[in-house]
Amino acid sequence: MKKAAAILGTVGLATLGLSPVIGSASTMTGAVRYHQAHGSTTIKQNYRQFQLTNHQPNSDYPHIKVTSWKHAQLKAGSKVKIDLMADQGTPYNWYRIQTTTNHATHRYWVYGQALRGK
């Protein structure tokens, strides 16, 4: 738990609350571990360097789809909620962000470098 908080502090998302691991793609070193997270942040200016996906890209899920930022109606400065985090022991983590448009909730996975702490 302390390691995850230290990693989040490096990314600038220290305002997130983390809970214990809720799932894992594998038990091997470097496996994807998922944590519940609660918080909000904004999209950084460099967001176009990263993709929005329907599942964490390094997971075992076989059909990962990429969504464009334009289709998701997200741009630099857009506010998003974070509800899940995935880590593999790398300096940056993946976050599942949540947007609400037209009374519908959409969730996407994005690399932590595309997000700014609040």
C-alpha cells in the first residue's frame, strides 16, 4: 500500500484513496494488479501521446479497443473521475477514468502520464 502511494506521489495523484488488490491478471512478477481508487483529476496537455482503451493494455483481455480522444469528447483540461488503478511495478500506472456526457457514463483506461493531479 505504501509503495502504491509513493508511486502515485511521483505521478502527482496523491489525492487518490487506494484499497487492497481486487484482481490480478497473473501471479508472475510484473503481473497487472488492480486497485480501487477514488479521486478526480484533469487531462494534461500531452494527452494525445496516449491512447484510450476499453481494458488495461497489458491485461489478459483478448479484444482491446482503442477510442479516439475526440470520440470520447476529452481534451486537455477535461475533468475526469478515477475509479480503478492498474500497476505492474513500473514508475507510471494505468488509470480507469470515468466521464459523464449526455447522462451516460463512459470508462476508459489511460496511462498515468496523461493525467494531472488536482
